[in-house]
Amino acid sequence: MEQNGIGIKLQQLLHDSMTKCRNQSADAVQKAASLIATKITEGRLLYVIGTGGHSFMAAEELFFRAGGLACVCPLLEVPFSLVRGADNAVCAERTPGILGSILDDYGIAAGDVLIVYNAYGVNAATIDAALQMKEREGVTIALTSPSISRFLPCDHPSRHPSSKNLCDLADITIDVCVPPGDAVLRIPKVDVPLCAISTIMMSFCTNWLVATTVQQLSLAGIKTPVWQSLNTIGGDAFNRPLVERYAPMIRHL
């Protein structure tokens, strides 16, 4: 591959993945948006969690984001991020039984919706999140890649002890169409593929879901609480009432 062709090739790979995702996940996005819109009209928060490593960034993408929903409560638990080291994050995401206390701490109860971000969809934290939501009579929306989950053997060390898949437990699954291994770009004489696309695909699906939700509410004549960029003229003033409204309920504000 010529050096100046890498960008073109990567662009094409991403285009192909997004097109596949758009075709496969349109119904799921509409269904999830309708559910979220209903919860917003009920005055509920939308809870989100990225259960390990780079999935953590997907939850951040939905929180306090320009053009994003203001009623989002992320479960930003540091052990699942990379800020304390990759080994610690892997250990946390592979430890069964810690999600229950986290959901308790955020007050998640019957009728609440939790978006679970995890492209692989098999680790202990991911599966426990979905199982806990079933126990609480809540609803799980998964952004994950079933092709990865079903590719990994049942005895893979990253799996939950039950060997279950997030895509099979969630009430709604949005397929982010990430291939096994995540990275997609092949370069001659390089043994492994480059350029993981899960973060980009998660962001694409997240913003697609947000826009569809807001559109549905707008068509119903309902004004949706949406953040404006702080780096615009009047941004601080526009967002201040939203901060005052949600800060008592969303600890990370």
C-alpha cells in the first residue's frame, strides 16, 4: 500500500462499516430512541456505562457533550478507565460481582434504562450489568458487536463465568459492526491489523441514537434538554439552567 493511500483506505473501511451498521441497526436505533424518548417525558435520567478500557470513552461521549442530551447520568467509575493503568482496568472489568453495588450507588431501579457500551460484550462487568438490570426490572440497551461475542470461545479468559453474551441479554441491541479483533487496516509485512474502529463506531451510533431521540420528541412537540457548546457565544448562559436542573441528580456535573 502506498503511503499516501493509507488515509483513503481507512476512510473506505470506515465508510463500509458505517454503511453496514446503518443498514443492520436502523430498526434497533428507532426502537431504542422511542424508549429513551418515553423515559425523558417521564422525567427520568438516562444511565450509561462503558464496562472497561476504551468502552469507558463511549460513555463519556454521551455525557455533557455539545449537541447531546443533558439528562444523561454516566457511571464513570475510575477502575474501569485506563487512568490507573491498563492492568487495573482489565482486572476490574473481569471481576464478577462488582456491578451490583455500583448500580445501587447510582440509585438505578425498576423502569430505568441503562445503556451498556462494550464492543466485545463478554466480560464480567458487562454481563453483570445486564443481569443486574434484569433483576431490578430495568431495561438494557446494548451497543456492542455480536460478531465479536460469538467469535470468542466460551472458555476465553475475558469472559464472564456464565459465558453469556451482552447481545443475547440486552432488551435492545444496537450492532456497532466491529469485526473480531477491532483493528481493520492491513499493511504488508505487518503481522497484525492496525486502526481499531470500535471507538469511532460507538460514537457514530451514539450520535445517531441521540439525534433520532431528539427528532422523535420534537415531532411530538416536546422540547428536549440538549447541551450547547461552552465554546460558543452565550454557551455558558444557555447551559446554566440545565446544570442547575440536573446537578442535584447527576453527580458528575
